[in-house]
Amino acid sequence: MPDTVLLKGVRCYGEGDPVDLLAADGVIAEIAPTITPPEGAEVIDADGQVLLPGFVDLHTHLREPGREDTETVATGSAAAALGGYTAVFAMANTDPVADNQVIVEHVHRAGQAAGLVDVHPVGAVTVGLKGEKLAELGTMAESAARVRMFSDDGLCVHDPLIMRRALEYSRALGAVIAQHAEEPRLTVGAQAHEGTQAARLGLSGWPASAEESIVARDCILAAHAAARLHICHVSTSGTVDVLRWAKQRGTQVSAEVTPHHLLLTDDRLETYDPVNKVNPPLRTASDAKTLRDALAEGVVDCVATDHAPHADQDKDCEWQAARPGMLGLQTALSIVAETMVRPGLLTWRDVARVMSERPAEIARLADQGRPIAEGEPATLTLVDPDARWTVRGAEFASIAANTPYEGMDLPARVTATLLRGRVTARDGRIR
Ligand code: DOR
């Protein structure tokens, strides 16, 4: 039974006078200046906080099956709900790989059992993420998990013929291919962004051109196949130029940026702390600025977390041996507030676009990223824009604690998340 919930004094999209919003039977039943609480309703006193459509994350690593010591579908779902998310896309680089019906259906069912966010499994593009043979995209699309996004994320689909075929099949299936753009021949042994910092510290470089060359190639292939392409974790200024060019030509390409690439730079390498090791690597301050401007302008469509939990032993070691990746679900909103809202690059209405509406459109989710209006699903995120809080990785719902923001004082906090009228998280607690 969905709850009846009355949100008192919310500012929808952070605009206008506060209103009351009643969620009943899973939908927004009423929005009015004042609503008397129906009997038995849960009342949330929002006191002018910002109400947004529930966030959609196109890029989450939930590690199940295979690395349940770092995250499970259930713990990742809890982290997502606490971070304001109502839908997440679980990447396919699990062990075994999600390249078949059995695994995608397992992840899908585990998401339903957790019941906190809609968990959409991403199917692998190639068998075992090996880049050699297409996985059975059609079988995954027709499975109970109804897979509509395919990606070898963590690895690049580097063979152009396989990429071409994947795009052609995905078009027929109404799906999208999400590419981890990294020309592997250019990143052999790479440890950090190829630039002055890496050179000074003696770390071998991951050049911007390894990303940009694949993005350019795949935009051309997508246009040729009349297919939809999504670029994961855009990290360089040159990629923004390529995206602008491709979009001007009418290519069906979308792109995401992570919160960490908006805020952090390769200055972080100074400490040699592997918590800052991520793929693609943290780039220069100039790249980060270009990414913020591109997100504001819409050349980069949306924010995605690339939430990547890792065990202590895989992060607390020397830089070369450490795995790339960082947690993101419970800090994304605050990093977007810090990098985009505070400097005036995005309004709260724009945050709804880049964290909810655009990702829902890219993934073709019919009931997420919907307008806040009567009759629409009560799938909502309440944000206190004036809150400040200190990051403590050990307190996160994730099993792993590898956050690069440890001890940082951040603005804005999710105070409640509703999925189809049910409160999934409130005041930092799962419901
Ligand atoms: O830093 C990363 N970590 N980048 C990826 O593409 C994969 C991810 C992971 O799975 O840990």
C-alpha cells in the first residue's frame, strides 16, 4: 500500500511561494497553498525546501554479483535513495558479467526486492566485456529486466566493427549504447591524466586524445547507423568540442559528466592518495571549468555518478596497484550544488533537468523525470538548499567507504525521497 504523505511548504523547482503537496495512491493527488492533512497521513514539514523530480543515475556500479564485500544491490539502493535517487542503472562489469539474461534478471529482481529505487540492469555489449563478440542484446532486451541500455563500461568497445554492429542492433531494439571512451592502445599502463602533474610525479599518462578519438569515431558511427549513442563520464575539453560538432550535425548523441570531474582536478595527485584514482582520470582545472560550462549550456546533457565502490585493500595500497573509482551516490547533489548552483551556472530547475529529466529521457523511462504536477507519479526528491554537512564515508549506506570528499564541508542535503508515493529515505535514514 503506498503511503499518504503531505509535504508542507515545498518550493517546487525552488521557484515561487511555498505550497503543500499531497501524495496518495502513488501519485501527486493535490498541490494547493494549504492542504489539511488527511487522517493517517505522514506530514513532512518542508519549510520552504526545494522539491525536485526524483534523480535518475545512468551510471552506477552495484557490484552484485561478485563483489558483495563492497556493495550489493540492496546497499547500493539504500545509498541511492539517501542521495535522492529514484532510479539507477547498474553497470554490467560484475563477476560474472551481466552479458546474459540470467544475470540481468538477477540484478533486476534484487532491485525489486530492495524496493528503494528502480534498478535497471545495463547489459554488456560484448561477451565477458572482452570486446570480441557481441553479447545477446536481443535476449537481454526481451528478458524480464527489459534492458534498454548496453555498455562495456570500465572497458571501451574499441573494435569499430563491433561498435558499428552494436549501434545497429541497439537501434532495432530501441536501446542506447553507452560508451566508455578510451582507446586502449593509447592508455596502456596509464595511471593519471597525461600532463605536467603526472610527468612531475612520475606517473604514466592517460592522454585526453584517447577519449576524444573514440568519441569522434563513435559519433560518426552512430550517425551512419542512425542510432543513439551515450558517452559515459566525459572528462576533457576536447570531448566537449567533438560533442558540440556532432550535435550540430544532428547526431543522436548524449553525454554525462560525473560530479568528481566537475569539482576535482589532477592537483589531487600531489598526495599520491589512491582515493583520487579514477577512470577516466581527474583532469586539469581548465577541463573541469569547460565541463561545468558545457553542462550549463546543455552540450553535456546530464550528471551521472559513476558510483564505484572498492574494498579497502584495493584502495589503501600503492597508487599503481589501486583500482580506479570512487563513491558518488550520497554526495552527487551536494557536489552539483557546490560547483553549479552556488556559482549561478544552474538554477534548481536546471538541476531537475540534468539529474532527473534528461537522464530519464536518454534511458526512455516513462515514469521518471516527470513534471511536478497533479496526476503525475509522486516520485520526488526534497532538498534542503541551506544545509551544510561534513562527509564521513564510514557513515554511508554503501559497504565501501572510498569517498574523495572525506571530511569536506558540503552544501545542500537530500531530506526526503519518495518513490511512487512511498517515502524511501527521510532525514538521512532509510525507510
Ligand atoms: O573509475 C572507474 N571505476 N571507472 C570505470 O569506468 C569503472 C569503475 C569501476 O567499475 O570501478
